[in-house]
Amino acid sequence: MSLKVYGTSSVAEFLGDRIVYRNLAPVDTSLPGLAEVARQVGLAPGVIPRKSQPDYARVVAYLLEFARKQSAPKTSLKRLAFVGDTYMNDSTAFANLCQAGEWQGKAFIGADRLDEAAEAKVSAAPGGGELYVANRWQMLADFDRFCKENGFPFDEQTAVVIDLDKTALGARGRNDHVIDQARVLAVRRTVAGLLGAAFDTSAFQRAYDQLKQMEFHPFTADNQDYLAYICLILGSGLYNLAAVVADVRSGRLSTFHQFIEQVQARQDELPAGLAQVHSEIYANVRRGDPTPFKPFRRNEYLETVNRLGHLPDETPLSIMLGQEIVLTHEVRSLALEWKRNGALLFGLSDKPDEASLPTPEQAAQGYQALHARRTHAVGY
């Protein structure tokens, strides 16, 4: 059996607007916003928890219960199914959701690893629920059978949470590199646009490639906004890559916040245009905004949305998988079946809202949210 194209569709076909991006603001405006949910579940105002945190699960669990009451007022959720691609982050989010909702849970964690023999491993998730970890996306159908054979139906008492990035779109191991390409190009174009003639492509790539490594995650917090900003400051000449690397490795420079405070102390040495950009990013960081580099994220939206469904239907599959972000057919087909059977479907994305949704001006020009944009569906 080989991969094939199953026409075109969008994530909205099976999720509608029941989706939250990083800011936890439901795209479906019939659902309560984060400020209201925070009051209901006792969270501190103005704080946006991250996906792996228990408070994030409390918000999403409240939204799931609210959405279920909208469409089935006499029904209570008893089960949670989760479909994702990352063992650590998604399994933690899944376990937190099971605890927050007091639900029985089963999660599918998938990726295509075609250099390995096909296999699935079932294990207990830390904190509750079962994990079904598979190295083929087509084994999602096996997960469906596994659930049903073990007293876990996909009916009105079941919520299905589906990860968007590298799961529903750009499946890990099959098509995820196109999502990464869009992000890297957005960083490069943002930095190049701000530096102008001073931009050095080779120096940028060296800095980006080195600082994105796991060794530097404690420094960058594995945050693409922080990494893009660091590359911008290095490109300005205010700091030298070798010196920053040496300071991080020696422990003299341990966090991004320490770095940006040092830049703040030297902001008078920056060109006027860059000083203004720095001031905006610095203010966003001080406010606790996890996506402080707004121009970069807006460029990421454009680079990403322009890679959805832009190729002709007759494009060879190898080229399509290399240049277009495609919909994962296995996820789409099972999600539609679960929806027909009455399950509540809901989507999560850790991608920033600024990198996922058009501005009002862009929307007026016909741009769509990533989940609404049609693209080719590819799978087995």
C-alpha cells in the first residue's frame, strides 16, 4: 500500500472553529474566552498557561464541557481521546486533561518512521489514561479498533482532542519539514527585512542552526520568538555569536531574559529602527507575552498559509510532500467517523495566534485561518 492524494479539504471540515491556538482564545466565538474561563476555574487573570501545564488542561476541560452542553445538553463527558505526535508534550497534556475532567482516557501518539518495522506500544500514561504509541499514521485505524474492543466507544460521552501542528496538518515523519521550512524562512525574512543591507545570510544561518540545538534550549527556552530576536541582535553586530555561545556554555549567560536585559542596557548602540523594534519586543517580554516578536509571527503566518493547497492536483506526490503542507488523511477520515458517531471534536495548537489567523486587513483580502484553508489530503 502506498501513499495517495484523497482530494482537498481543511481541518475545519471536521473541527469547524472549535479550536484554540496558543492564546487559548476559542476561534468559535460561541465559546467563552480565556478571561471568563479563568474566573470560572480559579486561574490568575492575564496569565496564558502553556500546553503541558495543568492550568492549560483546566481551561480546555472547561471548554470541552461547555461545548458538549451546547450540542447535547443532557449529556456529560466520560471519556477523552487524544491524537497527537509528540510523546512528551502531548502525553503530558493528555494526562493533565484526564485529571482535570476526571475522564477515562486513551491517546494515540503517532509519527511515520518508515525505517522501523511497524509497531504500536500500549502503556499507562503518567498521571492516568493509556498511551497508544505508533510509528505509522495509518495505525490510527488500529487505535480506533483497540478503543472499541476495550469498552471505549466514540459516542456523545467522548471528547476527541486533536493536535493540529504535525498531526492533522503536516504529519510528523511525513510532511512536518514543510512547516519547519515556513518558520525558518519567516525568521530569515524578518531579520533580513529589519537589517537591510547589513544582513549576512551565512552568518544568520550559522547563528540560527547553532542556537536552535537542544544544548541551548535553557537559554532560548526553545522559543522561536526568542531565537529570532537573538539572531536579529547578532546580525546587528551588537553581540558576537562566538562570545554568546561561550557565555552560555560557561554559565555567565543562562536565560533569554538576562540577554534581553543586557541589550536594553545597550539599546543606545542600536540603529534607530532596530532600537524601536527592540523596545517593542522588550515591552512584550516584560508583560509576559510568550510570542513577543510580532513581525516574525506575522511573516510565519504568511509563509505557512501560502504553503497550504497551493499546488495543482496533478503535482507528483513527492513534490507535493516536499513543498505543500498537506492534511493527514488518516486523521481526517477517522475524525469524520467519530463526529458522525456523536463524539465531540476539539482542536489544539501551540502555534501562536499571530502565526495562525489573518489580520482583519488580510481577511478582507481573502486570507483564511490555517484550519480553514483547503489543502490536499494525503495518506494511506
